[in-house]
Amino acid sequence: MTITISQQALNDLFQETVERYLRSASLTQHPDPEDPLDVMYKYPQPLGQGYWRNIQLRQGLELTIGDLQLRDRMVTKHPEQERQDIQYHFHFSGRHEDRRASIGSGEYGLFGIGIDPHRTCDCSDRQPYLEAIVHIKPEVLYSFASNQAGELPPALQPWIGQLDREHYCRRGNASLAMQRVARQIVQCPYQGIAKRLYLESKALELMTMLVVEEIEIWEGRNESYSLKPDVVERVHHAREILLRRLDNPPSLIALAQQVGLNSRALKEGFRTCFGKPAFAYLHHYRLEQARQLLETKEMKVAEVAAAVGFNNQSYFAEAFRKKFGFNPKAYQMQRKKFF
């Protein structure tokens, strides 16, 4: 089943949910009692379960975290509107698509200032949706990226578009360093002023990585943008196939045939786009998904191993311990102890 809803109708549902919360003393909108600028909005129950959480770190710098499971595939119609901040969206899981970008697990979208055109956003209900968004006003970007004349580097100037023109948009693959920092944001263990300082440092660290990447692209030093667009598209399709078939992935040759590349081109393209060979990337993704399940779901270790495609529980435990320093059960118990 697919639900089609306008942005205004979705906003109205959120407002109704907020008002219902305000009438209920047993429910809270503030997950951090020391921070009134940290507000959580429960997702409207007719559409799914979960929340959106907005944290204002300081003037011109905010974080939004979305963690939800849709009941059905949802198509949201967005009217044309002005985008007045720079946004970086990192997806841990889930996928949404519109006419300008398709962003899935381990990918990000970078959006500049300008007109956000009328669009239809398609969100899948096939897996939980977990996303972290950094919102930065132009004055904050200028404060750390401009020169003595008050000018941004040429590579960053497209981020500050004109409000009467369509905004800058780029989709990319999050590096392992980006994934680590984004996960630290979602799993922040602090409250109060310590939380705000920690999250601000992580938000700016992510933006620093994006600035470096944008300059490399501008100067022609980013290899992933040296591939032909159709090859990049085929490599991304191959990645999607692998992630859909965690429990039974195709061989490299079969995968290459499915996306219309030879195995050498796929191997080289995968390493260029994602920094790892295809099956090393798959192994990394499986373990990251396993860690997420151990943190967020009440599942047995054997169930987690099977869910991410490990048939041998001993091999799974060894691989998990090698990557994270704990066996899966110990990791799960540690997370329960501290969170």
C-alpha cells in the first residue's frame, strides 16, 4: 500500500500530535530535561512509529534526528519553498527519492540555499528510517570558511545560492570517517551543556569533511567524480543489489552482469566510489547493521547474525569482535548498562 500526502497535511498531523502531547502529563517533548531547546516530536501514529528530534545548538546551527518506521510506503508532495540554510542529510538506513536525488543507507545529500522546487518525495517502508541532519545558516559557514575579504572559496560559493534560483544539490557516499561521526551524533551519551558542546563539535566536524570533499571535487582531485556518470550509476545499482540480498549475495561476475559492467570495471568502480572492494564493503555493512540491531532491538545474537546474512554464528562473533573489540553479547550488555 502507498500513502500519498501533502506536506501541509503531514505538518497538520504533527501539530495534532504535539497538541495531544501537551494535554498529556505522562508524555514529554524534552528528552533532555536540562535543555529546553532539545525537542522531540512523535511521528503521527496513523503513518508509522518513531520520532523527529530537533536540537538547537546555537544561533544558526541545529541538528535534526529522525528515527521511525513507516507503516506503508509514503509519497509526500512538497510545494516550492525557499531553503534558507545549508543542510547535510546522512542516512543510516531507509531510502527516499525525489526528482533530484535518491539517498539510501550510507549515503548523504548536501543541499544549499535557494529555491527548493515543487517535488514529490518517495519514502520506502521496507526498513527502519534513521537519519541525521545538520542545518547551518550562512553566517556560521562564513565564520569558519571565509577569507580576510569575507569571501568563501570558489568550491563553496554554490552552497550560498540566490533565493530566486534553484538550490545546489549533491548526493554522495559517506566515508567511513563520516559514518563514524554521524553515528556519534545519534548516540550522544551526554546531557545539558556537555551534550551541546559535544554535538556542536561533531556537526562542525562533519561539515569540515564536506568542505574538504567539495574542494577536492572542484579541483578535480576526487576520484569518484572522475568516473563516467553511467558507470557511477551502475556501481550504485550494484551496491543496492548487494544490500538487498545480505543473506544471499550474488557472485561478483553475476553482479557485474546484472548491472551491465564487466567484473573488472565493477571491482575498480566499487573501490573508487566506496573505498572498498564490493564484498569487503558488504562485510563492513553487515557488521554495522548488526551493531545497530544489537543497540536498538531486543534480539538474540543468533537472530541478529541471521538478519544480516551470517550463517555461522561463531564466524559472526569473531568478525564482530575483530571490528568492534567486543563479542556481540558483551557489546549488547554494555550498551544496555550505559543507555
